[in-house]
Amino acid sequence: MNILLRSLNLKHLASFYAEVKYILLFYVFGDFFTTMYALQYGFEENSILSFVIENFGIWSLLTLKCSFLGLVYYNYLAIKSSDSKWLNFFWSASKKSIITVGAFLVLNNLLVIYGSYSLIQFIRVILI
């Protein structure tokens, strides 16, 4: 209950936004909009996301990403309420990992749009 009350605090929301602005830029909006555009040139390689998009529409992808952001916010509140340096390190590493994945997804989608190939396909060719 205590974490629910804290989650409604505007101060916490503002500090959360400052922490996750690049997650919003790359993972949520960047990947969503480039995926939406790239689907005109290819298909979604992730079978789970492909199923969701096919059955519920492209906007369901944004809903999933916002739901994930809700989980990130819950973890943010839990981690910031503790005094553990280990948990603060975990938050920083998690945040940077999500940003990196988001940037990779945006780059992959841009390559599909402008290069007519996927970075994931390119990596598969190199590894095989």
C-alpha cells in the first residue's frame, strides 16, 4: 500500500521521468514509430509481437511498451526507497540496458526502412 501511495506523488513521477527520458525516447516511442513504419517494408521477426500486432493491431505494441514502463516505474519506486548501493547499481544497469536495447531496435528498424535489410539478419549471416 505504501508504494502505491508514493506512486501517485508528482515529485516521484517527475524524478522518474528525468531518469527514463531516454527509455521513452528509444525503447518506447522510437521503437514503436520505427516499427510501425518498417512494417511497410518487412515483417515483425519476433513471433510473440507478430501475433499481438496481427490480432490486436499495431497500437497494442505501444500498450505493451507502456505496461512495461509501468513495471519499470514500480521497480524504480522500490529501488529508490531502499538505501542499498547494490540496488542503486541494479537500477542504473537496468536503465542503461533498456536504453541500449531500445537504440538497437531503432537502428534495426531504420536499416529495414532505408537499407532493406535487418541488423539481426546481418548478425546472423556473420555468425553462421
